[in-house]
Amino acid sequence: MTTLSLFEQAGVAVAEPEPTTEYRLGNRVVQIPLRKKRREACKRLMGILAELEGKDIYIGSYEAGGRHFWINNLKLARLQLEWHPLRLKHDPNYIPSVIVLWGSRAAQVRIFTDYLVA
């Protein structure tokens, strides 16, 4: 038995709304799209990581957004960066979904940019 929803029957494409955050100042309310803030935070982070590439770094502490694990005093020797999906340099709106920090001996830290906000 096949059932059709009203949207499929009418041929309407359903899209999810862009996530926003709400700021209040007195009785004024502003909603700012999180995608814009995430893009700004990614650009800032990618600039910092590009300067650190090839150097030995210590990660003092890092807690993933899902709080599944916590890293303390991790050394990544000869830092290498990797972006997923592959970075398109000509696209100014590019936001990688995962930034991978590689060290020696297959040590790695994955930063999921879904949790990254400026």
C-alpha cells in the first residue's frame, strides 16, 4: 500500500529552514543565521590552522560538541591539514563539514564544523 503526502502530490519541494540564533537587547529581537556565523568562524580557524601547518603543536584540551570524548595534552607533530569535502578555493562560501588535524604516527583530531560558531 502506497500513500502519498500532500507535498509529494502537489509537487512542492520541502526544505528545512536555515538555523538561526536569537539575540535580545531590551525589547528588540534580532535573528542571525548560524550559517553566516559558522562561515566567519571557519574562515578564522582555517587561517590560524594554515599558519600552524608543518609545526609541532600541543592541544591543551579539546571537547567535541557531542561530548563523546575529551582530549588533554595531545601532541601533533608536523601538523597536516585535511578538509572534507575537498576544498574548492574559488568558492568563497565554502564551509568544510570536517577539518582533520593529522600528526605523526596516524594521530588525528577531527573538528566537526557543525558545532563551530564564532
